[in-house]
Amino acid sequence: MPLLLGYDIGSSSVKACILEAETGVVIASATSPNEELPITSPQNGWAEQDPSMWWEHVVKATGILKKKGTFQVSDIKAIGISYQMHGLVLVDENKEVLRPSIIWCDSRAIEMGKKAE
């Protein structure tokens, strides 16, 4: 049976799920890490995360799914990814991350938004 693989890459954790394409029945699910991911705040009102940390937990969640092993990887026919709203990952020409990502709960642009309004 064809399977679907979904990832939700959030600011608190990465969630992964494999389900049957025709029935929607969940075959396996995983979350990594078990505790919330850290958010750095270099200044008051700032909220940033290192994108490499998200990738690390995508890999870990995928490993957890594979260990549950009640499916064949070759049966996965599509992958869907959802990501944090308003997160920006800046990369260079080699696709290397340039800086921590400013995430959804960052508030440094509030005053600019008020002026624009």
C-alpha cells in the first residue's frame, strides 16, 4: 500500500508521521526531541533558533520512524513538510546557513509595523 511521510518542523520540536495514502491510517509517528527546542534571545524581544538544530531533529525523528519498522521505505510515495510560520533561513551560494533564523515569536519589528500601519 502506498504511504505518505509528513514532517512538521516547529519551534518546539520536529514531528514526523507515516500514514497509509488511501485510508489515512497512521503507521508510525515520532517526535524529536522529547523536550522543547531552545530559543535564543540575544536581546530583549528577539527569538532565534539555529536551523541546523531542526535538521538534526528531522534526522532523529526519521530514525525513530525507521526503528518502528512496520513499513518499507520504498512504499513512501510522497513527502509533505510544514514549517514554522514566518521563519526565514538565510543561506549563501553554497546553501550554508548564514545566521540563526528569526522565528515567529520574535518581536523586534513591532515598532516598525506600528509605523507602517
